[in-house]
Amino acid sequence: MVEKGFFETQCLFVCDQITLEILDVNEATVQFFGESKAIIKKKYLHELVTEVTGDLADELKVHEKSSTFDKVWRLHSNTKKDRIIQFSTQIINYLNRPAKLLIAHDLTPLLYGVKDDIISAPIGFQGFPLAEIEWKYSGEIVRWSDKASELFLWEKEEFKSNKLVLEHLIYKDDYELFLNTFERLTKEKQESFSLIIRNITKSGVVIYTEWYNSILYDKNGKIVSVYSLIANVTDRVISFRESEKSMRSYRDLFNSMSEAIYLLDHDNNILVANNGVKSTYGYEPDQIISKNQSFLRAPGKFDTEKMTRIWEIAEYQEAQKLEVWSKKANGEVFLSEMLVNQGSYFGQNVLIIIERDISDRKYTEEELAKRDKYFTELFNTTPLAIVMVNVHNEVETVNHGFEALFGYDLDEIYGLEIDKILAPLPDYDEALRMSNSMMVEFKQVKRIAKTGKLLDVIVYSIPILIEGKVQAKFGLYVDITEREKSEETIRTSLKEKELLLAEVHHRVKNNLAVISGLLELQSLSVDDLKVNRALKDSRLRIQSIALVHEKLYQNENLSEIEMDPYIHELVESLKNSFKSDLINIHFNFDIDPISLIITQAIPCGLLVNEIITNSYKHAFNDRKEGKVDISLRIEKGVITLSIKDDGVGLENLKHTSSKPSLGMKLIRTISRQLKSNMEIKSKDGTEFIFFFDKAYI
């Protein structure tokens, strides 16, 4: 008897891919149904089976031999007892027609606990990790496995009336990528492709999946359906991206280093290099990879034996630092510093070289050495007395000037507090405050020499701050003992001269007052009105000069006079002199705080005196009131004196003639003496303006 094989004992169906119309069956199927193959082929698979539900289905699904990702079915026969089955499915091409091969695995023996008699069962897909979806190009779902529901949380029934399944499942930013890839491959008649995309579960969670897609075409080359196996690769993608980010961070760090970093094998060949070789050597990294390290060295400066020793030392020493002569791509030879460590690269022992151009640093070090020498020479040869102390004000070193001024050798005062050595007891607290100051301070003080002599010095306290902290302090002492004696002599002499000058001003003022008094007496004995006016004008001019000398005598500064109080007092004197004229003039003042030397103050006073006198005499004919504005301003060293009345104006004066008056002659003469530019305006009154540079002693 011939032993039957698997395909002779199990019911096999070849069905249309979409409709599940039965296209062919095997002999075991014919025997089970007791009908001819031709009759069976006129049916659809769903006419021969019904789904098993309830307790029986649950019992079978949890059995170790049953599948957890497919349904349980009852296969009906007119001649034999029904079988409880599960289907295994395989997509095939049957006579140039997309089809499915379905194997009916008999689970009936499981109902009776007979395991050995089970002829077949679904292949061991317990916990099968891939979701199965078969879908038409239009979007209709043909097959939706339990694993698909587990992965996406959607049931197949929820998509029955929805033609936009893929739009629900695929993340919007990846949907176009999926469709574009699908359309491109189907145009090329590709039968399969895979793609990692993002999907959206029913709960709204975004997951990463990998779709393995088989495209089924009919005999005319049209797409019938797509069979997709889908794996959840979220953890893999996240891990990969984290790993990629870590690697990218490492590469970025590796390439961001300005130093040249490269790896050497035992033959001193360069295995890998970073972007720092470009800034150090002028080469792109790929230009030096695979080349011997000697390629980077200056001619005649590569020592093979030295590199051998470096390899030997690297085996037991953590790091080596050495200086070598190197050559750039442009031929320039420079001094570089190599930091050498041993490492591993894909299981191979290598030397990790970090190299930097130290030409500038060497130059800087040499310059610093020179400057240190210059500073030392300056420190010791300067005539100033200098002491350096630590943060506790204890002496660290002194220069020759200090030894010469105070008489102390360094050995005598090293480690002692400087202020306790030099400062007189009453001045100690102030000296300590200066020494502890965080800012540069200087002060004229007394300090004690080793002999006990009290010296007049200017002391400078200079803290040395590094990152906001005092690291050391310098004290500079300038001996001004002899200068103090000379200055005291000068001060005494100057005081005497100041007293003499004040007395001169006082006597000049008195003499001018005498002259003014004589003119006033003379005017009382003269009946001629014209002569009387001339005497009065002269007396007012003398008073304006006398007032300057009086102000200088009263002022501590005998060389300059404050113009604001002087002009106010001068105007008040003029008002008193013209009270009898029955003209009430209101004066407005706009005067900056300006002090002028006597050679400018007197002409200014005379101008004010002359112009206001003319205003009293001529500006307000037939009027009882008037207004005069007096302004004295300074800007960028240029002084502007303005005197303006609201009288009739020069053009309307009754006595105006072609011959200028004495007053106008005086005004022009004084203006030239003041070296000023004069302007006269005659609109709504008369305004005199004088511009001149402020003079200094």
C-alpha cells in the first residue's frame, strides 16, 4: 500500500485572490465532499465553511497546536462528519491568475484530546509577530488578520465601508512617500518592496512599522491586490536614531576639534582623520588617509626608530607629549605638539594622535620670556620704590629703589606685613584699608624709614586681579620729601604775592572810587547839561571798572571774576544812577555760570554799561517803561553776549546823523579790544550781539 503524503490527506483549495471562487481542489477534498471536482469548482469557499464561535473556538485557539492569528472554521460535507479546521494561506499565481492556496488543517482530534492522530495543523506561528493585510489598490481591505487588529487597534469590520483605509493608517507626512513609492514600482512591474513608515493607531499613537509588500498582477498586468506583512519596528527605529544621534554627536565632536586628530596603525599608516587636519596641515582628511605619517613631517625630520619607541612606551604609559617638525600642504614647515595615546580601532591596536600647531605659542612663550626679563629689569632699575606683597600684605619682594629709599634689605622684611613696617601708628588703619582695596588708590602720606626718619611719599596701592580675585599686590612709593619742602616755600611766596595782589586790587578800586567821587562833585558845579551828562557817563564807566577790581579783591581766585553776580550788581548800580530819569526798565537775565579773566571781564562790563546807558538815554523816548534782556552764554568755548531792548530802534532815534556818537565809537572800540565779532539788529528795538572766544590764564 502506498503511503499517503501531506497533500493527499489534507483538503487543499486554490481560490480566486479576491472572490475566493474555487479554481481547483486536490483529491482529498473531492473525497471529503463526495462530489466531483467540477461541481466543487463551481462554488465559492464561503459556501463550504462557517465560522466557529463561542467556547469551542476559544478552546481551540488557546491550544498549543492552534494558531492565534486566524479564525476557526467548520468545513461541511454531505457524506462525512464536519471537520473543525483552520486555514493556512499562500498567495500563488494559478494559470496566470492571482490566486490563493488554502490548506485546511484539521483540528477535530483536538476536541477529543487525541494529539498523535493530528495529521496536520497550522505551522507553528504561535505569537506570529507580523500583521497581515491584503488590500486592493482602491483601498478596500480583502484580508485583515487578528495581529493587524492587535497592532493598529482597528477591526476589519470598521473598514468595510471605508475606501480610505491607508489614509487612516499611514501618518500624513509619510502617506505621499508610500503612494509615490508604490506608483513608481508598479510602473516598473515590481512584485515586491519594503518600506519603513509611520502609522497611526486607532488611539492616535504614532508607531514605526516596516511593510513587506507583495504586489499581485492579473494576466493583463493590472494590479489585483497587495499582500502586506507589517512589523512593528518602533523600538528598533528609536534605538537606531538614538544610536545614530550618538554617532553623529561623536562625529560632530571629532570633526569640530580644531586640532588634527588621526589614528596610526603599526606601520604608521593613517587610518582615519578629522577635519582638524585641514586647519593644521591644509589637507582634506581623505587626502592623508592610507598615507604614512612621514608624509606630514618636515624633510629629514621623521625618525622611524623614534616612532618604534613611541609604540613601545604607549603600551605601558597613558599618554606621551612631544614636539615634532611638520610640513603643511603649502610646504610651510612648523613646530607641532603631538599628544599620543594607545587605543583600539575595530579590534586593531592603534595610536591616537592629537596634533596642534604651536608655532604661535612658542613665539608667545619667547615673547613672554622677553617681557618677563624686561619687567624684571624695569622693576629693579626704576627709581621708584616698589614692594610686592601677597594677599595677606606680607612682603614677597622689593626692588633696589625700595631698599635705597627705606633702607631695608629683602631678607630683613621678607614675610612681614608691609604696613606694620612703614606706616606710622596713627596712620596704620588707613594704610591697611588702602592695601586691602580692590581698586587702584593713591594718596600722599608719611612713611617711616629704617633710620626712623619720617618721609613724605605718594603711595600707590595696586591690586593684581585675576578672574575677579586678588592674587598679589604692588605698593609704589614716590619720595616727595624735597618736593614738599620746595612746595612749602612756593606756597609761602605765593601767599605773599596773593596778599599783595589783593591789596593792589583794593587800592585800584579805592583810587577809581576817588576819581568817580571827584567827577560827581565836578558835575554838581557845572550848569551845562551836556557837560553834566558827559561827566555822569565817565563816572559810570569808572564805576564799572572799579566794580571788577572790587569783585577780584573779594574773590579767593584773584585772576577770574564770576560774571553772573558782577553783571547783576553792575545793572543795579546803573538803575540807581538813572532813577531821576523817571524811566522804569525791567531787566531779564540769562547768564551761564561763566568766569572771565580781568582782560575780558572789564570790556564786557564796559559794553553792558555803555549799551544800557544808551538805552536809558535814547531807547524809550516819551515812554515810562521798557524792557532789556541781557544774555551771556557759552558753547564749545565760544561766548555770546547779547543786550536787547524793546525801544524805538536805531533808525528811529531823533538825533541820528551820519556822524557816529561817542557811545557807538566806544562800543566798537571795546568790541575790538575783546576780539569779538559784533552784530547790531534793529527790529522791535535794538540788539547788540558779541561773539568771542573764552580766554584763559
